[in-house]
Amino acid sequence: MNAKILRLNKAGSPVAWLTRPEAATLVVREMVIWSMGDESLAMYGGYNRLGRRTVLKLPSIVACEGKIHRGSCQPPLENSLLFRRDQHLCMYCGEAHAIAGLSRDHVLPLSRGGKDCWTNVVTSCRRCNNRKADRTPEEAGMQLLAVPFAPNWHEFLYLSNHNVLADQMEFLKARFSRYMS
Ligand SMILES: [Zn+2]
């Protein structure tokens, strides 16, 4: 129900997720150059004179004209994306937690000059985060279970949508890095 449409630019690179109304607008304005994907999403419109509801079938992946701002190359760092990158596991003790039990840990603490960026942050349970405190993992005698990495744009789009369709997943996955499992 909450499935979205993957928007590509003219060159075929994914840029963003579209809601059904957003995608419908692009279709109606004839801004869709080509589309792909096996699945289609129905967009229901009003009722016609015969009392039938109009339905617009939207492709799951559309390439469109027009420039849209993709921001910097680095995806924004948000906890929800970070926790998904680390599969909701604490990167120190390896335990799975609900979102409320997780926190953002700076591998090199901010107080020691560490940056708030993808490659210096990991998902940590509150207990491990408290234990580590203002120390590096080495100083605290805690080992990181995985090296933190910055997701590429394909990975970011996957992380930012909880309802990726199979054909969209296949498209995005082709460009996942070796870090992403
Ligand atoms: Zn932990």
C-alpha cells in the first residue's frame, strides 16, 4: 500500500522515491521518458459518468526529464538510516534491539575530534554506549563488529524506504557496495 515509485534521471541513475500522486503528475505531464519494472501500482482517480472509477497504472520505475536536486553525494546521516545500515544490531555486543534501545555512537568521540559522519558512527545499544563513554574502542577494550561505511546513493534509497518492491530492489542492488548485506 505504501509502495513508492523509483525515479531515475535521464541517464538511468536513481534519484528519489515518488509518491503515487507525484508519479501520476509526471505521467500526465508526459515527463516520463521510459519506464521499467515488472510491477505496476494503481492510482485511483475520480468516478466517470458511468460510475466507474478511473485507474491510472503507474510503472514501479520511471526515468524522467527535468533536473531534481539530489543534494550532496553523501546521503544525509539520520539515526533511522544508520540503524538500518547496521541491521538494528549493536556494533559492539552484536545484540538486536528495538529502535528505542539503540543510539548513535561516535567511534572516535566528538570530544576527541571525531566527526559526525557515516564513517565515524555505528549503531550501539545504550549499555555499550555508556560503557564506552568518551573513549576509542581500543581504549575501552571493545571491538567493532563491522567497519562503518557511507552508503552510496543506491544503498541510501534502499535504506530510506521500508517498502521496496522486488523489481526496484533488483535495480538498486546491482550497485550495492560489498559492505552492504
Ligand atoms: Zn551493545
